[in-house]
Amino acid sequence: MNRQAFTLIETVLAVAILATVLVSVIGLLPQALDSSRQANQRTAVSFILQDVQTRLTARQTMSAMRYDMRGSPCREHDPETAYHVTISPIITLPLPGETTGSIPTATLRVQATHGSWAESFTLSLAP
Amino acid sequence: MVLTMLALLMILVLAALSTGTTHLRSASLQSDRSAAEWLRALPANMVKAQLKRATTQPAVLWTSQPGMIRTFGTDVAPGKDKPTALMHHRLYSAPVMNSVSFDASSETSAMAQWQDQLGLFVDLNEPMTNANGERQYPIADPARLGLTDGYALRDAAAGAVNGQSLPLPVAWMYLLKDGQLVMPTSRDSAGVHFDPTKVTAQNPVVARIAFWTDDESCKLNLNTASEAQPWDMPAANTLTEQGYAKQVPAAAQHHADSGHPAFTSLSSVLKHFGGGKSGTVQWPVNDPLDPLNHETTSWWSRHLNCYQSLVPEGTVQRAGEWVSKQERHYSSVGEFYLDVNRNNNGLAKGFVLSTQDLRQADFLLTTRSNAPELNPFGLPKIALWMMPKDRTQRTLADKRLHALSALDPAHEFMFQRAALWQSADGQGSAQSMSADWTEVPRNRELYAWLQRMTNAPIPGVGSSFVSKYGERSRDQILTSMLDNMRWSVNTDKALPPASAVNHHSAVPLTLTDENGSVKSRGYGRFPTITEVAVVFAFTDVDRLNGAPLDANNDGICDRAAKLRAFLVLNPYFAANGPAPVSAAWSVRIQRGVFFNLADNVLLKLPGGNVRNRCTLSNTQPLPATGLPWGGGDSAYACFASQFLQPDGNPKLIGKREDPARDFPFISSSDVVLPKKYGAPATSIRMIESGIVIDLLEPNAPPGQKKPDDTIHSVEVLFPAQDIPMPKLLVSDFAKGPRTLDDRLKPVVVDGVMRLPIIQRGDIVRSMVLNANGPTGGDARLLAVQRSAVFDDGKDNGYFTPHPDAPPSLAGALAPPQVQSLRDGAYLVSGQYGAPELQPAVKASGSLLAKLQFSSNAPLTLKSALQRKAGDDPGGRLGDWESGAGVQDDGASVNRCAHSPETTLSSSGITAPNAAMPMTSAISFGALPSGIFGDAKNATPRPWQTLLFCPNPAGRTSSATAPGRFDSTTRDHFGFANPHDHLWLEFFWRPITEPSALSANFATEGKVNLNFQILPWTWLRRATAMHGALQGVRMAAIPSTAVDMKKASTPQNKQFRYTVDAEKTLAAFESRFDAGEVFRTASEVCDMFLVPKRIPGHDYGTAPDPKDLDAAGMTTWWNGSADDDADAFEATGDNLRESPYAQLYPRLCTQSNIFRVHYRVQVLKKARGTLPDVFDDTRDSIVSERRGSDVIERRFKPTAPAAEPVTDAAAPSLHTQQEFITISRERFGS
């Protein structure tokens, strides 16, 4: 009997520990990747909102835009397209205490091309 | 090995996890900052929305001030005298942004405990400490409070605490995820609560904003203001006035041009820089004691030059010429720290300018301020300039002004001249009564447009000028204004030049209907006749053996035997003053041409078409003393041209062939007196004799009289009266009969050239303008008539026998020479007549019954200012004008000439700067407004001119109440609604030099009268108004000094005052505290300016205003209503209005530039908290941004150029504005 060999129990335990650790560590990996994705997404959305606000302030007429994953504008059918932005017709929202609208406001829906992520934002515009 | 691998794997995974988390945090932070970044646009957008809503409505007047826009319509509620505000639009975050009513005190009290109401209010002025440990304030630095002019706390700042003495709180507004803005509904210990139907978990609060908007026109503009060099029309002969006369500003000295933004003084702020104190170069002290030298080497000069060198367009001297520096404008207040050579801006000028100075002054200074130049209807103002209709004749100045006063190249808002002066054969439209009307369609269009606007109730005022004056008087005022511009602006090429016989003259613009009847008329620079004298010159006596008979040897001839009569007219220019005029005119006598004495003694004058052409040029060199006899700037210019040929030689008496050579208006030959007449102490009866005197254009073609060839006609009826027989000296007739040939030969008496037209032994009877007639003695009311000829032979009462004649016009011992003929060439009394009979003092009477005017400054007319009781109960004093320099006071139409042109005396004429525009329509302040009465009473109102000040001589009501003209108080008709000053709002002066500060019907550098800060009424920032008032000088001449003001030598007396800004502006604040604002800039003319003596000057016995405030001003100016000579009654209407002329053009009540100070915070609700509650202690503020955005209100580039003059439906230009953010500044990191 070779006394230097691992017993089955030892082996099973080691594998179990290894598996547990591996699973838990590997289980963190998607979270890390998700954090990274979210960070990229937030950064991109910031750029997107800034771009849309600039365009709307400049009174460019538009109803939809496309952006890549860095938040840069894309052409139509660009394979790099990562976000679709749809812009609802501009409405005027009232000031507090008012009933008639006076502040032009645009509502944007930013939607990831791949996946189900989508979020709405409102931007106030110069009257 | 496995463990090692596991450890490495774990490290890698954890590193990836950490990196992702860090990345996410970083991205979140960036995202939150970005959210704050795009959120910071929201306050500016809200303000733009407010501005758009408030300032782009048609038919609405709006006013701006820090924190608010108010709008006004035309409906006047019962019991009110003007419309109340339609709406108050707040420009700061508040629970209610727009409201019909507004109570500043309740607004203020609501935020008194702001610091205890976390979540409801926030301090926009919360300071931060920079790296140097210095406190920086985003809006207003309390360190300057009380240390800078006009910047102080009126009351304790609401919620001031240790460490923050100047909190500026406003309400938070909360932003929901869906973009809605909501206000908290309540607050308790749990936080601020919201309407749960609006604020939900799905639509939570995501941010909050707070903002307040400053009005940049309430700050001093570093690019347009400089330091004022006080200057005004000299109005007396004192050292200061002589200094004004000798130091007429050069065209490029804009800091001496009171209508220019450069006249506004930066010293209100800058004098406190670098530890400045009184006596340092940047701290202005009062006017120099010796004004004659102040331009050269004095401290005062260094002080002015210091400021001129600081500002981009300051005036500096280069190669002996005054020029503008024309440097690049500052783009921010901070840039002021360095000059163009990157050196400290103050250092070379004698003081230290620090960055801290500039930070602390940021609330007081600006580099962009701009105000609309639109009238109360939101339509373009008319430029106070006239240019030739022919575009090829326009000068560079014309073209610049055209560019600034047109919506499109074809439609300028400016009157035009039909033709310029070209030559003796091309006299231009100034010498035509109608060409500027009939040949210039644009003038008719603008006139009709002004009629249309003055027919309508004025927004913010509620009444119309036509409802006040009636159509005829309104049209008369408009015509007078147009006429006034014809001969007072841009006259360089339009009026005859100095080389012409009719130098600087113009005939009155006369508007007629289709039948030729005069509808309205101006005054021109053309004479009327205020006195007509007939001189009975006795040419021989009874003789015995050729020697005069003198039976009792008393040296007096026993009897006059022969005589001739000749006519002397006294021309009078209502448009007198600089520039000197030498009008050319012809006289024709019509109708009765006899002076008919008893027993058919006829003294026949030539009638028909015989004319006396009066064309003696002012520049014609004359023998003897060389006096400018052919004209001048006196009201009585051109007297001598009746008797002298164009070359200065005497005219030929009795000849009538050549109008330019002959003096025809003398009886044709000696007439023999019947034997029963002629003895001294007897008389002969003169039968009623009337003549019509026509004044014609000098070269009017001879021939029969034509209906339209007369420029001006007066009819004079000499009533029946006794003509006393003279005491003729034997010595005068010892050599034989006397001829009249020497009477027109100038002689020098005491160094003064005279015409001996009236001599010892003559009997003179004259008719003078009737102070009790329709004109009330106001010659302007005669000058404005084209024909003052009797209707149906009935005496119209314009003339009356000279008041020195005996009351019954009877008696053999009546004064022999009754006349007050005046020659504007010299300003001494007793100008005509035998020396022993010359009138001594008050040769022409007095304007004020109790005032004894100087003998060398006789006033123009007899006492006539007290209106007739039936006309104006109370007998209030009327309006007259102070003469320039030592020129006489009286009834003038252009004595508000505030352009830098003047004269000290007739012998020291300063050439006018003809290219200088009117600074404002206050130049129209001498125009009569009561020629045809008013809308309710067509009775003419003499001595009533347009009113542009609160202190006319006729005001008696308390200074604490507005001037009134109603059933209870009849101060001055100008006070009746709408106040006269609203005329000012239809005109403007575009600023083109040294750069185009005016553009798109707006002007840079104007100062807003509405300096009240809302909602922080405890804070006063009147600094810009202090700067505007700094250079203003008031003239107040006490009645006790009336004998001195026209003294022959300069007096060491002072009639000028500075404006006590603190006391003056205190009255402004009382107005604000009562909930009122200035609706138009012209309303400054309703406010008393409190005078302040200039230290070191001698004011004589004049009352010192040091203990008075605005409430005491009526009494200070006018004394007792029952006494016409107990205060400053010797001050003419133009001097009373002058400070307003110096001030008004630089003021505004609307702004185009606003700075939005904001504070925005991105919020995040804590988990597990109620969605409709925000708690500052539990929920989080994930990012914040503070700063300010500057918004400019300007014409849309694509705005349609509707032509409002011809298109009644054209919209207000206020509706065609856009709002642009022109700069952004961030506060803190």
C-alpha cells in the first residue's frame, strides 16, 4: 500500500473544495463582467444623452438615432450599432403652479440593440 | 500546484470583479456628473421660457428687473390712473412662478427662516473657500457691502448666520423622472413631502434645482462706461459756465457727451479698488475749482485720463487729437485684471487692481448689458437724425445711422430731407415750407404712423396723446418735432453754410390741407416780428432868415414844421441760440400803408410789391468793430439787415428800386405840418392806421402778391393816439433842415457799433406783442402762425401799444420815444433812441413780475407768464427758456440744445458740431404744447411747453405726490395723462461712435432704472444708477442772482449742483416699496433729483439743499406758490429739464441680457424610503453643479421684416425674439 497517495475521500474533498471555490469564483465572473458592461453602458448613455441634447438644442429635427457601444453616433445598418434611441415628440411641461406648458421637454428611450435593456430619459430644451 | 492555480484564478477573478465595480462606480459618478451637466441647462431654459412668455406678447409693455418681469396692458381699473400689472413673472425658483398680484414683503418673509427649512430653500450665495483660503461667493460678496456706492443692506439679510452674512435663498424645485417639475407640498421632520399622485416609485424625484436671474442692465458695463466729464450748455456768466463754453467737448470725447453710454461713470465701483480713497487718482472728487484749466494739467484731468485708459473705448489724446482707443472689448469681468499688454490694468494708473477686487465686484460689473430700443408698442423708435432722401448724398455717418435704424434697407425709421443746400440757386428743402413733406413719402408715412400710435392707448399707461391733446394739438406737436429736426440735427450740409447770406436758417415746415389752409406748422429758423415801431423824424422847424425860431431863447425850437415817418421792425427768432443764424428775408407792406395824422397829414409808405430785402450775412466783414451784425445766436438777430446792404454799407433811404440796396419803408418826402401843430407840449392826433407785414423768402420773384408766397404775415393796427410834439434843440437845426441819410450809417459809441436810426428829437410809437392777447406774450405762438392777419378786419389782439405809452394814448406830455427795439448783435439795454431817452433797465420787460433783470440782459418780453385766470386757475408760472451763455432768456423753441455746441457770448461763438445728434427727444422740451389748447379746450395755452421734468416753475403740489393736472391740482398740463415724457419713448439716438453700440434696435451699456432686487429686497444694488448720476450737473439759478447770471464779466459764483444719488435713489426705492416700477425710462422725468452743492464753490445766498430730500424739492425749487421770486424762479425750463436730458438717454427699463445663477443637484432616493418624501439626511445628493448662464434676448435671424409703418397689422418686434445662452460659468470645482 502506497501511503503517499491521496485517499479517495481526500480526493473527493479536494475536488469538492476546488469545485466550490471554482464555482463561486467563476460565479463572480459574470457579475464582474456585468459591472463592466453596466459601466460601459452608463458611459455610453451619458455620451448619447449629451449628443441628443446638443442636437435638440441646435434644433435638429430627428426622431431616431443609432449609437455604437461607446456612445458614438452610427449610420443606419452599421453593424457596430449598440443602441437605438427613439425620441418622442417634444412636449411642453408646465412650470410649478402653472397649467399650461412652457418648457419644451424631450423624452428619449434608449434601447440596447442586443438584449432587452432599455431606459427612458427626459431632457429639457430651450424654448 | 492546484492551490497555487486556484489562488491565481481567484486573484484574477477578483481583480476582474474589482475592476468592473470600480469601472461601474466611475461610470456612475461620471453619469451623475453628466446628469448634473445636462440638468444645469434646465434653469436657463426655465428662465428663457419665462422671458419668452413675458416679453414676446403683442400690445403689452414689459419691464425687467433682477428677479422679475412685469407686464402691463392698457386697461385702467376704476379708481386707478394707469393699468395695474397684468402679470408678475418671477425669474427665480419659487412655488408660484407667475402671478397677477405680487407682494414683495410676503415673499421676503416666507424665506426669513430659510435655513430651518431644509429641502424647501437653499442659499444660492453659499460661499466656498479657495486654495488660498479666500472665501468666494457665487453671486454677491458681502465684503463690499457699504463700501461701494449704492451697494448696501437696506435691512438685515433674511437668515443671516455666522459665516454667511449674505444668504440669498430661493426655493428648491424638484424634478421627477418624467421631466415634471414639482414643489413640495409640506415639510416635517421626515423631510419634504410631495403630491403622492405625482411622485411615485415609478416616477421618483431625480433632481432639484434652484435659480435666480440677474438683470445685467443693473450693472456697470466695463466696455461702454468710462468716467463722465460733466458738461452742459452754459447758461450764465460764471467761472464754471465759462469753463463749459471754453471746453466744448470734441466729437471723440464721448465721456463728455451726456447721451452716450461712456458718460456713465465706473468710479462708483472702481474708486474702491486697490484700497482707493478720496484723493487718489481713481477716486473722483468734486468738480475742480478752476474749470478753465481742467482739461490740461490738473488733478481732475489725470483722474479722467486714468479711467479713459482703463476702458476699451476710452478717449485718449494722440498727436494732439482726441481719439478712441478702440481696443477689444472685455469678454468677462475677470479679464479686466490685465490690460492689452498683459500688465496689471490699474498699476500704471496709480492704483493696484487685485483679482479679489474683481471677484468682489462681479455682482456690480458686467461686460454685456443691452436694452431694447423699442417704443411702448414694441415697434422701432425713430432715430433723432435726418439724412438726405437721395442716397448718393448720404455721408458715412448717415449710412451708419441708416444701418442701425432700418428693419430693411428700404425702410429706415428716420425722417429725411428732400434736398441738401447746394448753392444760392439750390437752397435745399430747408428753405422750403413744404418740400420735406411733399417730396418725401417716408416722412409722411412716419408722421401718419406716429399719428396712429398716438391715437391708441399706450400700453402701461392706458391713455393716448390724442385723448389728452386732441388731434390738432397732437399734430402741431408732431410737426414741431419734425420741423425742429430739420434745423437742429445733421445740418452741416443741409442748411446754408457760413458763406451764404442765409447761414443756418430754415423756413418753417408748413403742412396744409388740400385747400391750402395751414393744418400745423413748425417754427423754422426764421423770424417773426415782435415789435413794429414808427419813427416820426422831424426834419425842419420854423425858421426866420434861415435860423430856427426860438422866441424865448431856451434853446428849444418854437415849432416843428416838417417830418417823415419810417418803419422799424424787430425780428425775433424763436429758434435762437447756437449755431448763429443770419436768415435772409424780404419784407413787404400791404393794405393800409399810411400813417394818417390829423388834418389829412398822410405819411405814406410804399406798398404794392416794394420790398426790403434783408440779406446781410453774419460773416460779412464790417467796418469799425467788426461785430457780426448780419445775424447771430440772439433772438434778435438780423435786426440790422433791414438797414444795411449785403456788403455792410448803409441802404439808400427812400429808394425803392433795388430791394437789396434800398430802404423803402419811409414816407416819400417831408410832410409839412399844419401851423396849428408842432409846438412843444402840444400833440397831433394820429388816426387809426394798420399795416400788414409780409415776410417772404428773399429772392421771391417780384410781381403781384401770390397766395402762397408769404412765409409769415402779421397785421398791426396802430390805434388812434396823440403824438406829442418834440422839443427840438435849436442846435440840431442851426445848420438847416436835417436829412435822414446818416441814420443808417453805423457809428461807434463806447467801442460798440450802433445804428443811429432813432435820434434826439424823434417821436417813436411802437406796437409790441400783446402779453394779454392770444399769445400771452409768448412769441412762439405768433411765430408758428403763417398768417396773423385780421379776420374780417377784426383786430386779433396779437399786438398792443407799447406799455410805456400813456394808458389812454393821449396827452401832449407823453414820453416821446416809446419803444424797446433790440438788436441781437449786442446785449445791452437802451440800444436805440436818443441817449437821454434810451430805456435803461428792463428794456424789453421782464419774464417774472418781481424780478429785476440785469440791464445788460434784458429779457425778451413783458411779464406774461402768469396765465390768465380763466385759463388756468391759480396763475401758475409758465415755461420759458434760459439763454445760452449771456444770451437773453425768453420764449425759445430750441433752448434744449444739449449737443456740444454753445456760445458764451455773441462775440465768442464756438462753431457748432453740426454732426452731433440730439441726445434725446428732451431737446423738444422747448416746443409749445398748447398752440391749439387741448382735447377739451381749444383755447391756446401760451408759455406751455412739453414737460420733461417734475419741477416746472408752475408746480405747486407736494414733491411726494406725482405732479398732477386734474380737477384738484393743476400743476402743469404736461402732467395730465399720458405724461408728456412719454413722447420721449418714440425716439432714440443710435450710438455709432466709437463703435456701433446700437444694433438691432438695442443699445449696449444702458442702465436699468428698476434696480430693486427680488425677492431679496433687503439688498440694495443701485451702483449702476450711481454711475449714471455721477456726471449729471443740475443748474439752479436763484431769483436773488437774476441780476448776476448774465453779468458782463465771469462771476465767481456757482449755479451748478451734483446729484445727491443716495437721497435721489431713496425716492426710487420708495416707489419700489409701494409695489411700483419704472414702466418706461422716461418716467425718470417724474422723479426729483436731489441737488448737492459742490464743495469749495460760492453759492451766495441760495438755500442749501443739504438737509432736504426729494420730498422737499417742490419747495426748494419754487418756494411759495404765492411768490414768484423767492426761490429758483430764475431758472428756465430748459435748465430744469437739462439733468434729465443728461440722464434719460442712458437709462432703460427693459433688458436683453440676463444672468441665471443656479444650483442643481442630482438626487438618489435611499432604499426603503417613501417615494413621495425627500429627506436630506437619508436620501443622497449624488452630484451638484453651481454656476451661471448668460442669456441674450435678440432678434431671430429669420424674423420677418414686417414694415409696421405701412402695415398696421405688423407685429410687435418683441414677438420676434429668440433667447440664446451666450456664456456659461461654473462656480467651484
